[in-house]
Amino acid sequence: MANIVKEFVDSAAAIGKGLTITWKNMVAPTVTENYPAEAVHFEDRYRGTHILRRDENGLEKCVACFLCAAACPANCIYIEAADNTGEHRISASERYAKVYNIDYNRCIFCGYCVEACPCDAITHGQGFEIAAYDTNTLVWRKEQLLEPAMAKPESQGAPPRIPPGQKPDIPTTTIVG
């Protein structure tokens, strides 16, 4: 009999503890992110869209070893390899990924591809806005996944580059007289 009473008291205490946490969260102020007016704040470990990285020379890091495709449980990574030539260098190794596609219709963002990559060529970024009405647009090609190449530094004394569609900023002088 004493054992049943003890179990009843322990169960009631556990339920009371759980309800206390629930009531504290119910009366606490609501935290709202004002997306899209403000930028979304992600944790460092967030797994967003993939990024194919480049090395310090601007060459692709991917060596087309197929380990990321083999590690993918959803089978959403498709790679075709090609050989580098002396005059046409894409990566630092002897092979590169001629075709690198990720099908986000199937991807479960597990991170196995990132862990399997021996040369740190693929990583998860912070991108999350990939919703689409057409499922064909969710197959991302290599060009969409590659991080932008570093811009070459401008030579000293060269006139500044003006982006297309922008008027040059020419200083004007006013003559008062």
C-alpha cells in the first residue's frame, strides 16, 4: 500500500513539474522574428543549401571522388567526372566534377555528404529559401552551387570599373563669378 501511495505522489509531482514549465512558457513574452523585414538569425550548425567551395587560388576543391554521392542516403547527388588538362585547369587535382547536381526534391539535409568529403569541397550554407512551384527548379546545377570566384585585384593606376547600367560618377565643378 505504501508503494502505491509513493508512486502516486511521484507521478503527481512529475505532472506538476511539467505543468509548471508549460505555464511559464505560456505567460512568457512571445519572441517573434520579423522576417523578411529583418535578417534571419541561424545557429552555426544550421544545415542550409549546399556550397561547392574553391581553394585560395580560385580553383574548385571538388576532385570528383564520388564519396559524397556514395554517402548520401537519399541518393540526390549526381556527379560526372572529367580530367583536367594543362591548358584547361578547373581543380588542383587530376580530375574535376564536370557535372555536379543536387536534387533538393530528395535531399534531407543530413550532412553526410559534408562529412564524407575528404577535401572539404562541399559544405552547408545558410540558404533556406528554395521553395518552388516547379520541381525541376529544385535540381541545382554546379553553377548554382559554386561559391563566387574571388575578384582579381585591380592594377594600380587603372581607371575604376563601372558596372553595366550604372552612370559614372564624374565630379563637377561650379564656377562662381
